Amino acid sequence: MRIVHIHECTVPISRYSDKELDRGTLTTSAAAIRTDVVREGRRLVGYGFSSFGRYGQSGLMRERFIPRLLKARPEDLLNDEGDNFDPSRIRTCMMSGEKPGGHGERSVAVGTIDMAVWDMVAKVAEKPLYRLLADKYSDGKIDEHVPAYVAGGYYYPDNDVAQLQHEIRRALDLGYTQVKIKIGSATLKQDMRRIEAVLELVGSGENLSVDANNQFDLQTALRYGAAIKPFGLRWYEDACDPLDYTVQAAIAKSYEKPLATGEGQFSLQDARNLILYGGLRPEIDYLLFDCVHSYGLVEYLRIISMLEEHRWSRRRCYPHGGHLFSLHMTLGLRLGGTESHVGTFQPFGGFADDTVVEHGYVKPPETPGIGFETKQALWDLLQSLGKD
Ligand SMILES: [Mg+2]
């Protein structure tokens, strides 16, 4: 059993579902690990991608991480029984020769390949990924379904509030009940208008979160906090720079309602610093670590262990990245819930084409692996990898 080849490519993605709107320069990477394992007459392939928001990782994967895996002795990448690949040993191989620290320089590239590794491992085991994770890390226990909220609410260049309301209505029509929108890229007055316009549709502050994309200084963060406090929002996300734990702690001291952050922590060490020094409160706050951006699921499992050592419930975790991989992790590891990208960051965002949303709850597909086959536009793209 061995890895035969790893393909990768960079793909442009957009924050908007409307193809007419300027998509900007954002990209992500897709990766395919070809193996010599044969299932139903075909070579087994694991697929992954770089989640959203941090650009493609082609250079790092091509120059360092892929060559290391292809040069490794095949048996060094397998589990003790030799009947499947071992994600932890593959992670160790990718990181050979790398110095500690500087996580953001490489953590997304490693996490991208890690997603493809888990798809491959679950396919070899002939299980949907959530089932494999539940059997290994949750005593086989599985929740019936996963709470999911729709993330989006980016600023529209024209008719912003009307288009925002249209976007939210579409999410509610699909069966979702909770949404998240951006703040901080307009005036406070305009942001308040956007919040009020969405509250008209979702009914209660409990159904709306706001995300400042880590751009506020302390003073601005506190000003926004004071303004939104009366709404009783679900959470106030990413107010300040992700690594400025002093400012994060000052915000937590002032804002008594739930905060959420974590997607800018790119390693176990960063996550631990957030828990120790960020002033967050295990009873009310939420942790949004992006598994793919922080070295992948092998690292995420270590982050969960660290959280539990510090008396945080894994139910406080809502992984960043509203895609199939996050959905499997959330169900298989019994996390709190997941975000969902409906129409945004296509073809990677969101879940299977036939996903049924019931009062804001969803389930992953039952196909072996992550189930990219159930999302046709993404499946077409992934299958094209290595064919150019
Ligand atoms: Mg965020």
C-alpha cells in the first residue's frame, strides 16, 4: 500500500454567489493523493483543499511537502497493522526538517494535504469520515445531526442592504435558522442598519452573529461591542488581531455577551496561548479554529485534547470553513456545530447537493471518505486534477 502521486492546483474562489460581482484575487488549493489501492476496479484517490480565506499553497506543497511524502519508505506512512495509511505518521513525514514556530508559513499547505489523507484513509476503511472519527475518537457515539449556520453577509458594492436581505432570505428558505454577517468594513451606523435589516428576517439576536474579520483596534472593538450589546447576538467574532491576546482579553472583560474567535490560530501552540491569555470564557464563548489552516486534523485532535485539559468542552468548537470536511469533523468528534457556505466560495463551500436542512440541522453524506462525489461541481473539479 503506497502513495503513487500527489497532484495539486490553485483555484480562484469568490465570496459571492453572484458571478457578476468582482471575485477579487482570492484562491484556494485543491490536492489529490493517488494510491495503489484498488477499490471497485479503480485506483483509490484522496482529495482535499485549502479551506477559505488564506490563498492557494502551491509552492509550499510542490517544493517541500509533496516531495517528502513521495520519497518516504511506503511502510513509514502506514499504521501498525499495515492495513491503512496513518495520518499522524504522514504528518510527521511532511514536517521532517521543519523548525518549530512560524506556523502560518506552512500550516495551510500541510492542512490541505492532511484533508486528502483523511479522505483516503476513510475510503480505505470503507467508511464515511465522520464514522471513522467517531469510532476512533468519540467511543463510537454519534449525534443525530449537526447544527449549522450560514456564513456570508459580505458587503455588496450596490444596493448592499437589499442584497444582504436577499441572501439571508435564501438561507432561511433552505431551512437554516442562524446566519452570520460581516461588520467593520463600513461605518458603525451602516453596520447597525445591516444588523437591523437581518434581524427583521431572522427574528432574534440568537439567530445572528457578526464577524469583524480581525480588523479592530481595542477602542473600535469596544465601541462596536457597546453598540451591538443590546441586540443579544449569538456571538461577536474576530474583533481584533488573532495573535493580540492582550487586546482579546480586554474585549472579553468589557463585552459580557458571547465572543467567538480562533480561525486565525494556526497551531496547537497558538490555540493554547489564546486559551491561556485571551480572556475567553468556557461557559459562553466559542472557538472557531480552522482545522485545514492549522496543520489539519492531526493537529486539531491535539487542540481538542489541550482544550479538555483546560476544562473547555469540545461543544464550544464551531470549526471555521463551511464545507464537507468541517461537517464530518463536527459530527464525528461531537463538536458544537459548523458553519455552512451556501453559494459562497464555490465549488468548495457547503455540503452535498442533496443535503436536507431541517430547522438548521444537517448531516454529512454516507459515501466512504469525505463524500466529494455528492457535490457535482466540486467532484468535476477534483477529478480533473492531474489530467492537465
Ligand atoms: Mg471570522
